[in-house]
Amino acid sequence: MNQKIIVAGIDTETGKTVASAILCQALKADYWKPVQAGDLENTDSHKVKRWVPETTIHPEAYQLTLPMSPHAAATIDNISIEESRLQIPTTENSLIIELAGGLMVPMREDYLNIDWVASTGLPVVLVSNYYLGSINHTLLSLYALKSRNIPLIGIIFNGDKNPSTFDVIMSRSNAKCLLEIEKEEAINEEVITRYANRIIH
């Protein structure tokens, strides 16, 4: 069955793009990042295509020049991010949608990522990471999803394993752990495929 899934992170640089590539490989899914902010020569779309060459990449609705919060980057580029342009691509395949930043990141001052996520009715995979503060950030993100009645598929964890952090998050959330991604020296097709074969559907 084809699925459309939104990938959200608890913070910036949590590993959303790696997780998205793994999901694309596991589900034979297309990939779409609605808003890309900065690094336009090596976007997240470029990375996913490099790691999962057979994946269909749908063009971003917005490509913003600077690596900043979308609302700030859009202001500098003298544009406004509008919901009408954030139309989910049509495809017969499953689709992985990667957010720019966390759930509470603003696309405009009056419009957050989570507002758009709620409007789609789509479920979320939350990407967590093992760092000081990640318990708080993860549980707050889960609370935000629950408060907006946004369905959660599960959590993907990134980084060196921390059983204490893992146990607290899982016991407090009753969420499903889909995968734990360890620190890798480099990300490539082989690494993505290895994790795709481990992921819990």
C-alpha cells in the first residue's frame, strides 16, 4: 500500500535527510522537501538522489538562499511562503516528505511547520538524536503532535546509543521505535540500504 509520510526532526541537524533516504529505500518511495533553505548546490534532494538513485525526487516548492529558519530566509529573499504552493506532489508511489527544521519552525511569522503538517492529515515519523537536551526536545515534539491530533508512526533515533535516554523517551511516550541509526563515517548507498533492511514497517 502506498503511503505518504512526513519526516520531522526534534531539532536542526538531527539526521532527517538520512532517515528520509532510508525510508525512501525501504518503501521504494519518492522524496519531496517542500522548503529548502540554503546549500542550493548540495540540497537534501541532491543527497537523497545520490544515496537512493532510483528514487524519484519532486522539486521543492521553495528554494531559499540562506541556511536559516524559512521565515527569515524567505524575508531576505523578498518572498512569502504561501500554503497554496505547498501542494503535495501527485505520484503512484509512496512519498516521503521532509520538513525544513522542527515542528515549531516558522515558514512565516504566522505559519509554523506544524500548521502545515496538521492541514495535510498525514502521519509523522519523528527523528530524534542522542544529545544533551534531546529528551526534552523529543517529548515536547511528541506533545505538540498529540495536541494537534497528528498521527505518529514512530521514532527514528540517531547517534551513539544512550539506553537511559532511549528508555525515558519510550516509556514516557509509548511510541514505537522504528530504527536506531549509529554514527557512520560516511553515508552512501550501502549504508542506506543496510538500515533500510532493518527498519520496522
